Amino acid sequence: MSDKPKKKPGSGLKEMLKLYRYLKPYRSKFAVGLFFLLISTGASLMFPKLLGDMVDMGNKGKLAEEIGRTGILLLAILVTQALFAYMRTRIFVNVTERTLASIRQNLYNHLIRLPMSFFSERRVGELNSRISSDIALLQDSITGTLADIIYQLLVITGGITLMMISSFQLTVFMLAIVPAMALIAFYSGRAIRRYSKKAQAFVAESNTIVEETLQGIQNVKAFTNEAFESTRYKEKTDEVASAGIKGGKYQAAFSFIILGFFMSMAAVIWRGAALISSGKMEAGQLFSFVIYSGFIAGNIAGMAGVYSRLQKTIGAAENLLQLLDEPTEAIDENHKPSPEFALNGQITFDHVEFSYPSRKETGVRKDVSFIVEPGQEIALVGPSGAGKSTIASLLLKFYDITGGKILFDGRDSKSFPVTSLRSQMAIVMQDVFLFGGSIRENIAYGNPGAADSEIIDAARRANAWDFIQGFPEKLDTIVGERGIQLSGGQRQRIAIARAVLKNPRILILDEATSSLDSESERLVQEALEKLMEGRTSVVIAHRLATVRKADKIIVLNEGTIVEQGTHNELLSKGSGLYKTLTELQFTT
């Protein structure tokens, strides 16, 4: 995990407000919604006043026409309040959905531009939870919470002002308990925020367990670990429940606020009745006063709920902003490199050193030096864990080296934009990843927008067209999750066709023929040989029989180059790791 400075206790709200920059494109609509909110709130505040006036008119024996006019005015205000509340809700929902879409898009665009070093330290389930559950917490908050706070503050301040005009004494009675309730709400809200963030973290971890278990369901069942995985998930969801229960104790404390409001209402009516009996107050005024008290009590109680919701939103916002604060790679939207960055295919490793970010104390590559000329095939061989695949990752600039230089055509790799380098390389790996769509979509991934004729030609050159034609849907055949509907050899040839369509200058093959039967290996090897023609090729091989024809074989052991040469040169030595590995493979 990346080291992040701890946030100051009071900085949560400031962090959440940063998300409101996504609302900026819709600020004019939002302003109209706030205007409608002000109108509907003002209409709500007029309602108790007019009701009290009608009561006083009846007590004083006013004419029915006068009472009727007040009733019509009251009805008009209610209709106005409903209409403006309807329009306000429509506008806020529209702004919220568009803003959330912008946040989702921005977060996703940010995530896929983060370097591989970030993904090597994070789990997919955790990141997926950030996009889904954390953004879902913003659903009712990005505009709704703000609107609710404004509405409730307007009702409370407006109501208290009108009440003070009517009776200062009764207003003091009603407000006597508010400071104590506000204090309870403040401390309860902080505790709710703390436990809410814990619960969100546990939910993310439980989602990770579900995702990884379902992705690896074959291994789960093969090792009969259903009970083990169930226990793991139970422990994590129990932690979610425990955090929620602890937070619930503080949520329950808000019931004392409501109790205080009812006590205030009883005191208001008791004191108001005494004032009426002494002739210092009209019955209609007390009627209005009681309704205003109910409005204020309800909204202050509602603010406790809004405050609780706000704390959860702040926790989600902090998680999202931590992701958005991660530094991204400089990705160029134009996949075609400019002529100044076009590669001829020469690769030079000049005393390269490297260690993975999560294992900085352990050097993986140590003083590695070699040169590959344009069009050459170089093979990387050695025991498992020798560091062969690391070289492929460094060529693709998935990670930054910690010492030395990597040169392309004699120029430091740091002078090349990341996109320019990767757009001129292609990699075919042992564990081929295919997207769950059609064969056409998977091949076209090497060159989005390619015509069908180009896709078919790439499939032919990859020895894949024959089996594709055998499917009823041909190119439109759905390959399933990670290509599960295809055999290993078929997946490899689809991956080769994807690389053919990309037409790279530098080709990286990471044990591309491992774990295949003899016939599939023959077809794949034929396709690879066609693909390597005229390109600089870096072949990572476990089966040494596939690299005999390589122009240069580099033997790695424990992160260091121990031998270099052709197949015959390395075998002609009296002893050596390559000769030992060859003898082991061909005598086994």
C-alpha cells in the first residue's frame, strides 16, 4: 500500500467539497434548483402563519368571505410549494446523476492510467468496491445532502425568527434544550464517521474475497476449500456487522434529541396556554407557534440524520480522493507515435538495476547489460524466478529502473513517451487474457477500428482462421470469461492474431508455447515464427527446444546474466547453466 499522509481531523469536509468540482459544468442548473428550493421553503414557512390567522379570524367572528380568501391564499401557497419542490427535485436528480457519471468516468480514466506499481500493491476487489459502493454512498449526497442542509437551515432560522416576533418567551422555552442536543449530535456524528469508514473498509475486503473466490472457483473446488472460503467471508462480514453495531450505538443516541424536542413542545403548549389565559396571546398565534415548533423540531431531528449521512459521505469521498491523488502515467490519446519516436528495434540494457516497489530491499535485476540489434531474436532462459519476465516489464516501462539505462536505438527510454513505446510493442504471454466478448473484438484489440479484412488476414497469419471458421458464429463467437470457451492453443492463436494486427516493431513472447499439447504447440510455434519475421523479438522460454535458432541466448540466474551466446556456443562450453538446463530437459 502506498504511504499516505494522515488527514487532519477537521479536513474531512474540505476533502468532500473537492468532489463538487465535478458539479461545475451543471452549476447553472444547480443554481436554478436552489432558487426553486428557496421558493418552496418560503411557501412552507407561510403555511403555519396563515393557519393561525384563520383560527384567529374564526375566534373573532370574521366574515366567511374573509376566511375563504385566506383559505384560497393558503391553497395557492401549498400548490406553489408542491410545484417548486417537484421542479427542484427533478433538477437535483438530473444534476446528481450527471455529476456521478462524471465522477465514475474520471475515476475509471484515472485508474487505468495508474502505473503497474500501483496495481501490484492493490487488489482488484478493493478497487472495484471504490468505484461501486463508495460512489453509491454519494448517490443521495452530492446534491441531496446539500439541499437538505440548506432547506433545514432556512426552515429553522426562518421559523425561529417568526416565532420570536410572535412570542420571545415561548421561543426561549423551545430553544432551552437545543445546545445540549447539538453537542450530543456532534460527538455521535464523529463516532459514526469513524465506524462508517471501518465498515466501508471491511466491505471492500469482503468484496475482494467474493471476487477472487469466484474468479478462482475451479481451484476452490479442486482443493475442497469451500468451507475455508466461507469462514474467511464470514469473519470479514462479521467485522462489517460489528463496526455497524458499534456505530449504531451512537446513532441511537439521536433518540434523546427527539425526546428533548417533545419536551420542548410540551413546555411550549403549557406556557402558551398560560399566556392565552392572561390575554397576552391569541389562540391562533399559539396554533401557529406549535406548528412552527413542530417544523423546527422535525428539521433539527432531520439534521441529525443528514449529519450522519454526511459523515458517511465524507468517508467515501476521502477514499475516492486518495485514489485520485495517486500519480498517473503520461498517456497520449494518439496511439500512433510521431516520426521522431519511431523505433528501428535496437535495444540496449546498460548496467540496469531494478527492484520491485513492494520489495525495495531485495534487488531483482543486478547490473544487467546486453544489446539486441534490429530484427534479431533474443532468448531469455533460466530457472524459475531468475527474473526473465521482469525484463519484459521493464521494456514496456511498467516499472522504472533503479539504476543504469535502457536505450532504444541508442536513446534513453526516459526520453520516449510511454504511449509511443508501448504502441510499437506487442506481448504474447503464457497466460493469455481474453475479454469476454467476441473473437472479432479480441483480435481487433490490437488495432481498434480495423476492418474485417484486416482481422481475417491477422487470423490467417496466426493459424487461427481455420478453427474460427468452424464456429457457427465465426468472428462473432463469444469466447466467455477470460476466453474459457476456447482451448489453450486457440486462445494463444487469438492473442497472436491480436499482435499481428498491431504490427509491432518489438515483439515480446513470454513462454507463449508453455502448457500446450504437441499439436497446439506446433501450430502456435508456426504462427509465432511468422510473426517474428523482420521484427526485434524477445523470447522468454522455459522449453529450450523453442529457442535453438535464436540469434542470442541470455542465461539468467538470481537476477544476473551468467551466460550469453548462441545455442551452439553455449553448448560448446565445458560446463555452464545453459548446458545443465539443456541436459536436464532432454534427458528427462
